[in-house]
Amino acid sequence: MPKLERFRDRLQRIRAKIDSMVGPRSLSRHLDFLKLWSAETFSVFGVQFSSLAIPLIAVKTLKADSFEMGRLGALPTVPFLVFGLFVGVWADRSRSREKRRALS
């Protein structure tokens, strides 16, 4: 239990230091905002990393040429083209409001 008490004490000191630096009305005091901000930061970092790493792995490991790299770049748009057209037509022709609510 002493470790937990030391951790809580240290956390309170860190919070007090942050409050003195940024002021009492800052968003850095709101735990929900900090969770959202950190999750969004990690998400953007992951997307940027994978957008760089996947083509790099394709070139280095698989020895992909320019045509294959073009296919790799166009691959994320395929589901929108395939499913988007059919689901859009199906949603427009259906009269059910529940279907439209579920698809919107």
C-alpha cells in the first residue's frame, strides 16, 4: 500500500505543477479531454506510420515494381467503389426509415 500512496502523492504534485504552469481553466486539467487527445495522437501516429511502412516493406521485402505500388496505393478505395454504389442504390430504393437511419 505504501507504493500506491506514494504514487497518488506524486500524481497530486504533478497536477499541482501543471496547474501552476497552465492556469486553472486549461483543458489539460480535464481527464476526458486528455484521454481523447492522447487516443487521437496515437491513432494519427499509427496511420502515418502504416502509410509509410507498408509501401516501404513492399519495396524492400517483396521487391515490388511501380505497377504493384500503384495497386497497393489504390487498394484502400476498392471497398468504397464496390460496396458504396450497391448500398447507395439499395438505400435509395428502400422505403424503410429504419434502414436509412442505420445506414446514415
